[in-house]
Amino acid sequence: MIRVGIIGCGKITERASLPNLVNYKFKCKITCLCDIIKSRPESLANRFNLGEIDVIKDWRNLVRHNDVDAVFINTPNYLHECMAVEAAANRKHILVEKPIAISLKAANNMVKAAKRSGVLLMVEQTQRFDPVHQAADISPEADSRRSLRSHSRRACRQGGRCAHRLCCHR
């Protein structure tokens, strides 16, 4: 069971991270929510029926928390580097919202910190967890991921015919 702590309880956490994580309750457990506005994590914990979790105001306390294996960084882009580097130093796996950072130097610092600590660092790609994409991956009709990648949103919007049987743009 992977124990997850989320830093930042804004719209990305509300609309993407939490709805997806609660679907994996047999693989992960949300143990901490962190935001500078204390009412946000409390509200989300209630809304998503997370039960007993720690609500933390200072992200530094979350990355040092003993009951956290992986940290989701859902904060403004300029904060990604310092949070990821500190999480890596505390041996926490890291999922950071895109973009990874605001500069190449910052991104490289994050990658080096993760390598040095032996933790995973991943840049979140919301579409990877989209139900349409997941269904296509397990669909018997989907012969490869390439068929999904070739799905043309533009063709759908312009009235063209989409070959993808699970098209979400109709």
C-alpha cells in the first residue's frame, strides 16, 4: 500500500488527483493533505470521505512525515523545485504537476535530487489517467497504444470521422 501526501489542495487536486486516487484505494492510501489555507484540505477530506488523515499547513512537515511514501506536488510552478528537492532528500517518491519546473536548471536539480536519493520523479500527465484512455488500453479492439495516440481531437472538432471507438469528443 502506497501512502500518499498531497501538497496543494486547489482545483487540480479536487478535479484530478483525488478523484483518481480514491479509485485505487486497494493500492494507495491518502494520509496527508497540505495547503496554506487550512479549510481546503479539511473540505476535500470530507468531500472524498478520506477518513482520518493529517491536515498540514506547512509542506516541509508533509515531506518529512513518516506516513508518506509518495508526494504529489500540485502547487504553482515556481514552487515545484524546492518542494521536489526536499521531498527527494526525505526519500519520498514524487509526482509533480506539469510543467516540471520554470527553468531547465530547476528541472535538472529535481532530477539530480531524485537520482541521488534513489526515488522516482514523474511529471503528471493528466490524460494518462483519463478513463477513455484507460479503457482504450484494456479494450480488446485497441491493438496498441499507437492507435490511441493517433486519435485526432482536431478531426472530431472539425466534423471529421474519428476512428477511435471510445471517442470522447462526439
